Amino acid sequence: MSSLRIEAHPVLDFPTPKKVKFFFEGKEYEGYEGEPIAAALHAAGVKMLRRSPQKNRARGFFCAIGRCSSCIMEVDGEVNIMTCITPLKEGMQVKMQKGHGTIKP
């Protein structure tokens, strides 16, 4: 699948940050270090980030400012992480979260 990123623009200049590898549901992906996790997933074609707890409806990248909870996921074993405002780092393990998440001891 090709990237959904804007690669070139007639007016704006995009600096190229460092590419990093991360894992979503066990599958390896690439993104740019420091970009929001949800943005990296969206650019890779991942549109559904979670399902609503009550009606099991698909939720995706929505507000992008950490206000709506549509992007809450499990990141490196920690639940309820707002991926629209959490910077991507090398080797992150990202998973869809079921319902409100389960805190592991």
C-alpha cells in the first residue's frame, strides 16, 4: 500500500525527520519519529483505531487534539493512551484496546 502522506507541496517545505519502525497488532510499520502515533497509522492506511465500548462501533482519527477519545489505544502495555497526541518512538508496540482497557498488574 502506498503512503497517504503529502510528499511534495508547491509552496510548503517538509523537513524529513528520522524514520522509525513500530508495531501495530504485531505487524511492523514505519513512521516518522515524533509524529503522533495515530498520524503514522493513518498514513499507513490504518483507519480504525478502536471500537466504541458500548455499541462496538468503529472509531478512527477524529479530533487530533486529545479531546474525543476516539484514538485511545494500548501502547507499550499501557492502556488509554491518546494516540493522536502521543509521539511515535522506535519499537513502540501499539494495540487496539478492547472497551475501556484492562490494567495489567
